Amino acid sequence: MPNVVFFSFKEQDREVVLTIKGRAVNLRYSALNFRVQDLLKRWQTENESVIKQAISKSISGTSRTIVFVGADTWSSYWVPHEV
């Protein structure tokens, strides 16, 4: 059974993360033995309780968290809460 991995990423890196996610379920990439869970829906809010609740719900049941680090990940409002 594959691991369930939570992906944390900045919005501008979404396409790369979706590519990795797609390969993880593609049988031709058998070395990528994991299922991806992420917070694909983003809200235009800085309400910390709303953000933390959404993150907690998405991260529940995962075995690992992968932080996709791009050029501007440091400026993300979400990533620090996910980590």
C-alpha cells in the first residue's frame, strides 16, 4: 500500500506539483509509490482559524509532508501553517 503524502506548495508551483501527482498514480512510474493529498482549494483569507482548519482536515491521515520549494515559497502565507 502506498504512503499518503501531503504536498505543501506555493500557488505558482501548482502545475509542477500536479505533474508529480499525476506521475505518482501512473503505473509507468512505479518508483513513485505514494498517493498525494493536498489543499488544492485556496481561499482568499488570512483568517488563521479558517486556514488551520482546512489544513488539519487535508493533512489528517497522511504519513508524510513534502514541501515543494520554489523561488518564492518563503513568501507563502499557507506553507508555514502547513509545515
